[in-house]
Amino acid sequence: VGPFRQLVSDTFNSRHLIPAPQFPTLNRTSSMFPTLHLHLYCCPPDAKVTGVMQLGDNSLPTLTCSQLGATRFHLSFEQAADALNHLERLFLELDGSFAWTGCEASHQWQLDGMLYDHAGRVQRVELKGTLPKSAWLDLLRHLRQPEQPLIAHLLDHQCFVNVDSLESLWH
């Protein structure tokens, strides 16, 4: 066995390996902020409440919709990028990927995201990470120009909820 192969073998057989962290979606981690993993969409006209999902202490109404691809944000990719560039400590790449970091009450937070566009408008925004409620509301304010209802696809739970109902996750 060559030295590289032995090193790899020893590394994978070591008892000192630290497993990758597992972040539960929309649950409290060691941070004081909920962990998000979702896609934001404009609310399609056929969205309707069909149930309730329990996330810890929170009950969130779930939605069904069949016309998700027919709705788009009122913002173009360029307008959304310009709006996000006004947020302090948000770093946006030309491809639409971004990272937003900060510290509140001695707790570090980071939200990673991606803008997806189609036919001249933003179609969805992917978000993963943690952030304080004030930053969440600021992000939504920048993406809702002009004001429009948004829904969130909770990826790990495979359901849709109204974005405004997510505010209850921050205590």
C-alpha cells in the first residue's frame, strides 16, 4: 500500500473523525436563530390553505398550489441584485449567489442564497442558514418591491407556507 493510500485509509478508519454537522430545518440550533432551508416564490393565485404543520412550538398553515411556475417576482434579476446590494455585509456574485453575515447579541449568523430568474424576472430565491428576525424582515422588504405576497417551500419538509407565518419562528 502506497503512503497516500495508507493515509486515506487511516483517515477513514480513524476514531477521531468529526462527522459533518446536521442542521435541522427551521429548528433551533445552538444559535438563538432558527435554521432556514427554503425557496421563496411569489404566491400563485391558486394557493390555498390545506393543513397545518407543527414545527416545535409553532403551528404553520400549509398551502397547496399548482401554478407555481406561472408567477414571478416583480423584480428583474438586476433590480433584485441592486436591492440586495444595499444590505450591509451581503456579498453578491454575478451569478446571483450571495452570502450575508452578521453578529447579533454575540451570536454569529450567516445566510447563503441564490437568485434564479426566468423570462426577465426573478422566479425564486433559495435561502439556507440562520439570521435574526430583524435581518429576515429586512431581506423580505428588499425582495418585495413593490409589496407582493410570498410563499416559502420548506425543502426538508416538502411543504409550502405563507412567508409571513415564518415570523413566529423567532421568539
